[in-house]
Amino acid sequence: MPVAELLFWFLTGLSLFGALMVVFSKNPVHSVLWLIVVFFAISGHYILMNAQFLAIVNLIVYAGAIMVLFLFVIMLMNMNTESEPQKNRWLRLAAIVSGGSLLLILVAALKDNKGSISGVSDLEGGIGLIQNLGKVLFTDYVIPFEISSVLFLSAMVGAVILGRKESANLKS
Amino acid sequence: MPINYYIFLSIALFTIGIVGVLTRRNAIIIFMCIELMLNAVNVLLVAFSKMHHVAAYALDASTTVGTEAQLFVFFIMVVAAAEVTVGLAIIVMLYRNIHSVDINFLNRLKH
């Protein structure tokens, strides 16, 4: 078995196990840490698929920024205890059964396609690099890029307005 | 390696995210499961991009087919970052008002 395939199975197992631990661990801090593990495994998948720029962006944006934001909020609320009330047992069972049937139906519907994907190789590693992606991003996709900056501005304004205390609203 | 492996990995991650949204009551965990589903879709997009690039590379060695999918994943990450800031602000405001992040207390719109 070639080493790329071994790495694929290792990363797949790691990401699935981490995702299960995100859902089923009682402590929210542990959930965040397992989600970081999942993001690292997904970045490994990106590298195996010659998407090096996306792998680094995934690490920086998701594992570096978003997960730290989640950790900040959890620490702010002092929620690192295991006192979360559980849902009704029948509700949980129904949720797991419906999720499992969704999995079954999607796998049964999509199991017959014949496409294949080669492993990592340095011969065709050109499109995932920042040279190619940046060229296309700043020529063909420059308008969506600029619109996303407006989106960030509005998200920042929205977060500041939502996070403001109500008493400050009365004073001004 | 068949593309089916990546499709099944993505479906499994997406389903785990859905089960997490349906079973947990903590709003932050639900939000993290939504992030998990977004990442499952990203993996699938990158896998299809690689598949098309491999198919086109056999015909033409200087092709750049598959770049658009990776840029699409990049824009999904951008939108996810904006979404997380607003969502966490909403959760913090919720916690300030009802002193809990349990979604079972969020039934005021019902009556």
C-alpha cells in the first residue's frame, strides 16, 4: 500500500473520530479541542489533494482564529463544567436514527460513480499554489473578492452592535 | 484512489454534524457542528477539483482546470469567518439576557 493511501486512511480515521468526539464529549472545551483536531486532519487531506494554499488557510483561519474565538466565548461564559442538561432520550434516539438514515440514503445514492483521484504528486501540483490561485483571484474573481471585504465590514459592524451592552444604548 | 472514498468521508462528516445539531442543547456545540458540516462540503469541493484536474492534466499538461473550485472553497471560508463573528455575538447577547446557552429556553417566539 503506498504511503499516500496510508496517510489518507489515517487522516480519515482521525477526522471521523474527532468529529464523533466533538458531538459526544460532555465538556465544551474538549469539544473545541477535538474540532481543532478535525481541522488539522482536513488540512492534511487538502495537502494530499495538492491544495496547499487551502490547507494553510484552513489552519490559519479555522484552527487559528475561529476556534480561539470559540474558546474565548466558552471561557467568558465560564462553561467549562459538565453540567449541561441532556435532551430527552427518545429525542436523541430519533436524532441518531434520522441521521443514520440520511447517511444510508446518501451512500446508497452515490456509491456507483466511477471517477478516480490520483494521490499526491509533485508533477501536477501547480493549481493549489498561491501563484495560480492569486492570479485567478485578482483577475477573474476580483469583484467577489471586493464584495467579501464589504461583507467583512458589515459582519464587524453587526458583531459590535450585537455585543454592545444595552445601557450604553440608553446613554447615547 | 476512487472519488467515492472522499464522497463517503464527506457524507460521514456531514451526518455527524447533523446528529450533533439534533442531539445537543448547548448553542455553542450546535454552532461548532455547523462548522463541521461546512468543512465536509469544502473537502468534497476540493476532491472534485482534484478529480477534474487529473482528468484534464492527462490531455494538456499546462491546464489550470480546477482552480475555480479551490477559489470557491476560499470564499466559503471567508463567509464562514464572517458568520462565526456574528453568530458568536448573538450567542453572547443571548447569554447576557437569559444567563444560559441552552436552546430549550429559546422558545419566546412561540408565545
